Amino acid sequence: MGRGCCGVGIQGARNFLTKEERITLLKEYKDDLEKEVQGIVERITELEE
């Protein structure tokens, strides 16, 4: 994602996001975390075989 949580970390990013923008960013961040967890689960399964 490259934005960190809530849009922090982008060079030139605005300081104040709208509520809708914060919600969107948090949902994207949550999706990224869920994908990471799925990748970890798959890797553990591969290693246990």
C-alpha cells in the first residue's frame, strides 16, 4: 500500500483527510493485512508438509 495507516508517509500527502478517505484507507489496510495473514497460513502449511 505504501501509505502506512491513514495516509501517513506519502511525500506530499495532505495533512487532513476526509472521514470517507480515512475509512477507505483503513479498509485497504485491513485487506492488505488479511492477505498477509493468508500468505503466512499458506507458508506454514507448506513447511509442515
